[in-house]
Amino acid sequence: MGRIFEKRKHKMFARYDKMAKAFTRIGKEIAMAVKAGGPDPSYNPRLRQCIVNAKGANMPKDRVEAAIKRASSKDASNYDEVVYEGYGPHGVAVLIETATDNPTRTVANIRMYFNRGGGALGTSGSLSFIFERKGVFCLPAEHLSNWEELELELIDAGLESSEIDENEIVVYTAFADFGSMQKELEDRNIPVNKAGLERIPNSYAEVTEEQVDEILELVEKMEEDDDVQAVYHNLK
């Protein structure tokens, strides 16, 4: 009984840690959105999208409102968006997006993760030929029974491709078309579970099953860092 209880407790804390990390990430996104476009989501598309993502992550409404209020104060932290690039073990490309109020601390931590994980931090732009930044919109499939028809109509808003992922339809756009797609979906009152700009690999590295664990361990360590917003890799 004791062992079962400990296992359940471990899973519960793991879920809590994952949720807390998601709330921290969204809180920083809100702070940067407010700084860039103001606290009123009616006039700030970036903030509107943050609120949508917060809802998708089950972030309580009062916490979202508190984050907006905190970001609007004169004492609010200023976050810099910094991207780090490098190679993990076995030649796998790793790109890390961060939001930090102390870049010196952040780069030291990222370099440490690479070194301990058997990789190396690279120079800015060194992976630009591997990753392409695209807009990604996750739409609930249950509300889109006419998807085939709608898909053709969304091409004018920048839709490049789409795929069915479990109960969601994932729409991809070029980086420059993210805003036009966001507006088109809003104008059509199409619900969005989550949306953002993501780094999509153009090529992939093939490794053995044993090597996969080494790479994913490095990615997990980076994702646990409070300054890290997202980690991308080209592991096949």
C-alpha cells in the first residue's frame, strides 16, 4: 500500500510541477505581450492569444487577470526574448527559446546543460538552415465538421498545410501570415485551443533507441529551467 501511495504522490507532484511550469511560461508571455501592446486585449492581438493559451492550459481566470495587472505596473519585470542554439549528443540540433530578466544567468545555465549532456552551445543563427519558424494553430475538430470546405477558404489567410492530431486539427502558416490567420479565425468565431510561433525542422537526425534517451534527458533538463519557454530539436 505504501509503495502505491508513493507512486501516486510522485505522479501528482509531477503533474503539479508541469502545470506550474506552464503557468510561469504563460505569465511571461502575458508580461511581454502587455509591454509590447498594452493591457487591453481588445487592442492587443498578442495578448488575446496569450489568454486563449492560458485557457487551454487551465490557468485560472483570476491568475490571468493578476498577470496582466502585474505586467501593467511600473515595477513589472522586463523580459528579453533570447534564442540559443547548439547540438546535443549524436549531432541532434537543439534550439531553445527563453524569456529572461538576466541573460548572463540564462546563457550560463544553457551552456551547462549542453556540456553535461554531451553537447555544445553554438552561435546565433547556426541552426537557421534546420529550423523554420511557422505559425501553428490547434483547432478543436468537434467544431469543424465542414473542415474540407473551410480548409480551402483559409488558404487566402495563409494556410500552408494542416493535419489531424487526435481530436485537433493543426493548421500551419508562414511566419508572416500568423497575424492574418489569427484575425481570420477570430472573425469566423472559430475556437482555438492553442496558437503560437513554433520552430519546425526541415531535416531530421536519426539515432538509435538508446541514444534517444540521452537526447530527451537533455531536453527535459532544459525545459525545467524557469527561463526556458520552449525547446525544439530535430530528433526523428
